[in-house]
Amino acid sequence: MTHGRSLARPAVGEPAPDIELAGATGQRWRLADQLGSTVVLIFHRHIH
């Protein structure tokens, strides 16, 4: 599981790595907990 580390990009058709993130309301969110569901992740760089 990663916590803010950089990951190599998986190839098309390969499983995504297990990641854990803070949701919009601060709750912890883990990709592995969504097994069997359709998930869309949108990443952006936060610029201060």
C-alpha cells in the first residue's frame, strides 16, 4: 500500500496498485475496498 509515494504507471489491462487516500471529507479511502465496483480516479497536482 502506498501513502503519497510516486508509483510507476501500470500498463493497460494490468491491475491498479492498492492505494490509500484521504477522501474529500477527510475519511480514509482504499482502492482494494472497492473490489467489484467501477472506480474512476482523477489525479491533479495541487499547486500552492
